[in-house]
Amino acid sequence: MIAEIIAVGSEMLTPHRQDTNSLFLTAELNDLGVQVAFKTIVGDHLSRLILSIRIALTRTDVLILSGGLGPTEDDLTREAVASALSLEIQRDNDLIAALYKRFAVRKIPMSPNNEKQADVVAGAIILPNKNGSAPGQFLDVVYEGHRKIVILLPGPPKELKPLFENECRRRLASILPPRFIARRFLRIALVPESIIDAKAAPIYKQYEDVETTILAHTAEIQLHLLCAKPSLAEAQARVDELAEKLENALGESVFSATGMPLEEVVILLLGMKELTLATAESCTGGLVAERLTSVPNSSSAFSGGSVVYTNELKSIFADVPHELIERHGAVSPETTRALAEGIRRRTGASLGLGVTGLAGPGGGAPGPDAERPIGRVYIAIADGRQTTLTELNIPGDRERIRWWASQNALDQIRRKLL
């Protein structure tokens, strides 16, 4: 069973409004074992809306429209659905009476155009809207020889959500065949999408019943696995089997097979090994520490950190000698090692992390740093026995360089803990 959601409203074709209803409806439909295959936004234009509905009916089993049920001339959803299905529209007298009563309770005169909200597509079940004036409608019809469910819902989220939960969910559950969806979510850091797919595609192509989606995020690739089966156990078994094979093929580059973010994985590994971490950050401006402290109860593994942006604070907080910075530069292997070792000593943490770099847009200060390019980043990790150092050249703007640097730092700690 597949579904389509059509959001109706010209305002959602501007940069000022977003269709958030479709996110809620997708989650609800997935819980019922229905996959959402299409999402469409259509402006307040009758012929375009009719065409969109007809196209949707040829390719999906369940069609949900949100918006366009109000009293104004540009509220066209009822008319469009009736036209697409070749059905009449009937004005419901009980709904008209309820509208007049609603306005009377509020002591507001009702404009006659509000009666439009009492128009019902022939054969539709009226869905009471306790939070607004426009009711929803539920149609179970045959279109070109196939059974279709068409649902009309008001656009405001405070009306749509309770109406779907109270009136639509149980109706759909009684109609739809038993179907359950299982998911897995693998996350891989700092590996190009093309390399991931080259390794993963020969595996996931063998699982035609599992939908595999590859998404590229900043410094991260995500593999989303989805399977629908008559039982949840059967669906879960399929995605788990595929996830295990993908994890084996991709090795340590997979930092999470359950969707856990990288900073949470690092905190978890530190806790498992009963180790602590402290950071001294320059170009990342505390971004590594911010990500780590976003994890609940991270204080048991993360001791704290310093944002050592100036050379003076590198010396004050991490004991980096002035002479070393003057000789080698603030963005240098020597200074970064000294930051990691110094912050570890000063805090008593098991591991010390040092990060320096040039995030731009301007170049380095006069002296040794002036020769270094924008995007040059050094990361050092000290454990008391040895200090490892990595040199990176990260392309992009300031925001991208800082995020990639933080991602690299966290992933290197993760790999060291493994």
C-alpha cells in the first residue's frame, strides 16, 4: 500500500511557509504500514489541483489532501476532488446549522460565504473538526477499477493532527491489510558517497524488498533501510540482516548502525572504557565540546574544554610555551600537540584533544601561519603515552571547515577508542 500527500495552498509555494503537515501524516501512515511515495504542493488553482489529484489516483492507494477547505474563493479542494472523481457536491444542512451555532456562541455574525464549508463530496463521510469550522471528509471510492481512499483535511496543524488521530486512523486501520514497517539507519563519517555506494550497492541490490536510500550530509553519509511486511518481526529481520551485511562490508567507517549521532557514540565508548576527555579548541571555537555536551549525562566522560582562540589563552589554559607558538605558529603540528598534551595534564583527563586551523575567510597571522592555506587544520590526541597528529586540508567556507574539523576530531577519538 502506498500513499500520496497533496498540500494545497499557494502560500506554501513561497519562501515564507512550509508544509509541516506532511511530516506528521507520513509518520502516521508509516505506523499503519503505508509507505508515502509522493508528496506534492499545489497552489490555489482549480485545473492544476484537479490534474494533480487525477495523477495521484493513478499511482497510489491512499490520497490525503491538506488545506483548501475554508470559506474563501481560493479554497478549492472540495471542488477539485469532486471534479477529479466525477462526483457531485452537496451542501449539508446540519453542517450549516453547526456553523451558525459556532459563530453565535462567539457572538460574531457569520458571513454567508462560510456556508461553503458545509459542501460535501457525494458519498463522503463527514469528519467532525472540534478545533475549527471546516470538517474533514473521508471517501472510499473506485477509480478506474481500483479501490482508492481519499481524505480531505483542514490545513492548520492544530486542526489536522487531532482530526487525523481521532477520525482517520481507526478508519484506515479497519480498511488496510495488516502491514508493518521496520527501519534501520546506518551512519558513516568522512567517506565519499560514491565509495560507500560502490561497496554497498552489490549487497543492497540483492534485497529487493528493502528500500535503501543513501543520503549525503555534511561530513557524513547515511544509509536508510526500510522494509514493509505482514508482520513486524519479518520486516525487522530483513532490515537487520541487510544492515549486518552492510556493516561488515563498510567496517569501522560505520560509526552507528542504529542512527546514534557521532558525539553520542564517543561518549558511550568513553564510558564503556571508563575514560575521560578534555578539549582545547581554536578554529572550532568549542564546537567539539558543544556537540559532546549535547549528549545527556556526558559529564561522566567529558571533563570539559577550553576555547583557546588567542595565543595568550593557549599558554594560560593549556600550558603551550610562548616560544613554541612564535617559532612554529599557532596553526602548526607542534602547537596542536602541545594543546592536546597540556589540556590533558591541566584537567587530569585520560585523553586530551587539540584542534587548530585556519577557517577563513582571512589568512593566518604574520609569521609561520601566513604561509598556511585556508582550510588547513591540525588535530592531536594525547593519552599520556603518545600523541597522534592529523593534518587536514578542508575545502569550503568557514562554517563547513569548522564542522568538518569537529567531525574529524570526534571520529578520530572514536577510532582510537575502538
